[in-house]
Amino acid sequence: MRLPLQLLHRKTDSHKGDFGHIFILAGSAQFSGAAVLCSEAAIRSGAGMVTLGIPASLNNPIIKIKPKEVMTFPLPETKDKTLSPAAFKKIKNFTKNTDVLVIGPGLSQNKSTQSLVRKTISQINKPLVIDADGLNALAGYLETLYTIRHKLYAKVLTPHPGEMSRILGISITKIQRNRKEIAKKFACDYNLAVVLKGNKTVVADYNGNLYVNQTGNPGMATAGSGDVLTGIIAAFLGQGLNGFEAAKYATFLHGLAGDLAAKEKTQMGMIASDIIAKIPQAIKKCS
């Protein structure tokens, strides 16, 4: 599959603002690595700028391990060192100067943090990628998704079967037996693009578009792989693709990078960082 020229061709007078400022709300004391992986994947996939919104106490530890190119934005935190509802005002003000909002990687399932997630989703109008604990916060609160003006702002949800099971309240077995149908219905019901991850990841949107991915391998079933995919999707949204296109091409590229990593590291030996390292080579193959 060839990536769109919109991603591959850059005008000679381009500047970083042309390729999107991605704001990622991610991380907690227990899951700081998810934030780093997501941000690194976004900057490696062409985003002009990436800022990590993280619990304040994580700032110094994150600075030591994140890519130098990624900025941080320390935010108020709970006693468990997760993002606090008190962070909302700062988040709202900061998003005025960003292009895409990511919510979820490593946020934890702290109840106060989940409340912040739902408030942010419902009140901030930006292209949006919801993953991991951002999805978990929606279980029992799917009506939150109706508050987004979908025709103006793309929203992409990236559940694996377990997360989809929690959101919809149906068994993983039922989801796995009806992957295309469930993805299509969910996308139409909530006016969004959905990436139902797993073997032959399914991408569907509310316009009836459907894509079944053929790249990737079992070695990608490793911690952090989903955070990498989320970062790629956000980067593609920031470069002007719509929700379905960003999800489709990101899923393909993510799988291809994983295939390249497996050739070098083996499926058993590869980790999520290896997928990120192969993104440039995967881009070359797609151009």
C-alpha cells in the first residue's frame, strides 16, 4: 500500500506547524512508558510537534527517557500520581494551540482520572484519539461520545477485543466471531472511526468505510505496541488525513514496521520500541 502524497510530499517552505501539534494526555506512576512510546511514535511518524501532558511528579523521570524532541506539560495530579480533575482548565487552555488530542495511554483506572477523561472528551473540540485507559473510562458512559461534533472533529477509538468487551458489555468471544459487523455498527452508532485491534485489525467508520489490515505478526502482541499505533494515528490526523484514512494507513504502517522488526529481532525477541525504530524504513517501503 502506498501512503498518500499528502503525507509523503512536503513543500520546500514548510514549517513544523504545517504537520500538526499533537497533545497526548498519558502516563501515571505505574505506566510512564506508555506515554513515552506514544509520543515517540507520533514524532517519528511525521508530527511537527508533540507535547506530553503528564502528572507533575512524572516530569523529571519522563524527561530522562523521552525523545529530546518531545515536550512535556506537567499537570495537577491525584495522590496516586495520576492526572487529576484539577488539570482540566490547564488542558482546555493548552489545547487551543494544538491540533490533535490523544487521551489514554497509561492513564490508569483511577476514578478521579476517569472523570477527567470523560469531561475532556465531552468539552474539548479537537480531532481526538482515544486509547487504553481512555477507553476504559467510557465503560458505562458511552453517551459521552455523543457530545462531540463529529462532522467537524474526527474521533478515532482504538480498542482491543478486551476493551471493546468492557465498553459494549458483550463477551470477547462474540466480538471475535463478528469483528467486522461489530466494528461497523459501533462506528455508525457513535459517529466515529474505530480500530478493532488484533489479528487482521478491522478499521471502520460511520460513512460505511471498512478496511481489514493484512500486515503485522504475533510478535506485535507485546506491551506498548498499541501505544505506538495510537501515536502514528495521531500524527496522521495532524498531517491532515481524516479519521478513517489516518486509522487505515497508520494500521498498515504499524504492521509493516512490526514485520520489519520481526525479521531483525525475531517475533519472540521484538519489543514495542523495535516497531518505532522501523517506522522510517516502513515509510520508505510505502513511498
